[in-house]
Amino acid sequence: YQQLSIWDADDTRSDPVPYIYDIREPNWPTGTFDDYVTDYTTAGSLRSKYDKTASAWGVSFQEVVYFSDALTARAGGAYSGVSQTYTNQTTDSNPEYDTDDNGFTYNLGLNYQFSDQLATFINHSKGRTAYSILGSLSADDNRPDAESVSWDLGARFTAFDEELLGSIVFFDTARTNLRYSNPLFEDDPEDAAYNIDVPEYYYDEQDRTQGVELDLNMMLNEQWSLNFNATYQDAITEPGDHAASQAEEQTKGIPETFASLWTSYSYEFDGLINPVKFSVGMTYEDERSISASAFGIDYAIVEAYTVWDAAVTYQGDSWDLQLNIDNLTNESYYSKAMYLGGLPGETRNAKLTATYHF
């Protein structure tokens, strides 16, 4: 992994480029991005450079129990471990650090079918993953793996001779063991003796999300189908036991609402053995908060957006043809909230795919 930076005219650390209004069409006078980051020592453009590996192992089991035709249960478990190594390559003398953690995870579920048209379910699970795939390690790093704990309560239903299929799920999920700095830890080397019994980090913060998701699949007739999905969620970051003075806050980068709609219509043309499918879809994502404290801003957001996509598909006996057009209206938007800003979304683009079967 390697990260390079350049600065615009607000900064004096190096020869700045003009204000970069849009990184997709940068307005510096000549050359490319690489021309401004070649001199690492004087320009200070090398932000980070390191090797990082993460490997996982485990053994798992799962059993489904049929208590009756209507009631079934599922139980599963796994014992797994995650190992990570890290080497800072900004200099040749940095050592390799490593960490290793393992533990037990499980999933439990019950499903009850009231009728051919309605069934309910409840699930509970605990998972684990590497704390941070791109995070650094140090000599005294003994961080635990990140864990996920979730509850799902919902119902699946069908109607109109299964021309309508749907589900609604209420969920509560959390990502735990998040790292935050200990305010009692001193960075000054002169206070090193004070830090002997003072940990630099704590790991009991968590991101928790509660919400509801609706999914509908409809066959309006033999030619016309529709899929609709919508999610409402309240995502917050809960402070750990050692950060009780901090208040809960909205988790950075998570929208409160999300919705998508995709509909397809099949039309038969003379001379073609199969119909041609025309599809159009919409994706909506609510505003998302970003970290902006470095500029003294308490709260900043990436604005909500709506993007329209389309597709045309034909499936023959031995070949398939599909044309996808993304962002039909060429909407300017941010697809991902990031630190101090957002990642620009794709501009209008088209992709033609041809497949031959033999």
C-alpha cells in the first residue's frame, strides 16, 4: 500500500499546484499527478508506504432441525483465527510486527410457517473479522479482532399466486472492538515513564445500527417485472466504558435511508426467437456525515443523490447480448463518504457485453 499527496495553493509545504476544483479534470498547468509527487523528500508527498497481510483459518459446523412441518431451527458454530503482519517501508530499517487472535462464533435461527403465504423468522449471530485490513501494527499491539453481533426479526410473504414475493426485516447489528485513543496517554517521550501502566488505546467502542428493510419482487404480468428495496436505519457510534464523557454520534458515512427500484419489460420482435428485455432502475441514497473536525467544522455532510440506470438484454440460443447504461442523466454525486470529503461517482457510461456459448 502506498499513498501520495500534493497540495493546492492554500499550502506552503512545497511548490503548490493551483486550486484543484475537480480531480476528474484537474486544472494544473502542465503534466500529471505523478509529476508533482516524484520528489518524496522535499515535497513531503509520500504519506505512507507499507506491506500488510491478513490470513484467516477456521472450522465450522451447522445443523438444521425440523421440529414439525411448520417449525424449523438452525444452529451453527465456528472456531476461527485471524493473523496479521505489518512492515512500514518508509525506511529500510523498520521491523515486521504481527498480531494473532482467535475465538468462537455462532449463528442461531428459528423459522415458523403460518401458511403457504406467510412465514416468520428470528436470527441471532456473532461473527469476527480482522480489526483493520489496512491498519498499522506496533511492537506492543495486542488488539482483538473486530466482532459483529446481530439480531434479525422478520417475515416473508407471498400473494397473487406467488406473483408477489416480499420480506420485511427489523435488524439490530453492531461492530465491536473499535479502537480509540486513551486521553491519559502521553505522546511526549519525556513522559515515557508515566506511560508504563497506561494503555495507548482502548477497544470497547462500537458502531450500532438499528432499522428496517423492505424487499418486494413483483410479476405485474408475463412481460413486466419489478423489484423494490428500501432501508431505514439509525446508525450511531457508542463510546466505550473509558470514554463515558463522549456522547453518541451518527456513524460517519452511513445514510439514514436507502432505496432502489428496478423494473424490466420484455418485448417480442419479429425475426427474433426470444424477447428483448428493456430495464430501467433508480438508486437513492440519503445524505451521509463526514469527519471535518480538522477544519474546525462540527458537522459536515455528503449530499443525498438519485441515479438512474438502464439496460437492454437479449438471450439467444447460443449467444447473449447486453447493453448497460449507468447514470443516464449524468448526475454529479458522491458515491462514498470519506474523511474530509467524498468519492465522486461514475459519470454517464455504457458497457456492451457479448457472450457466446459452445
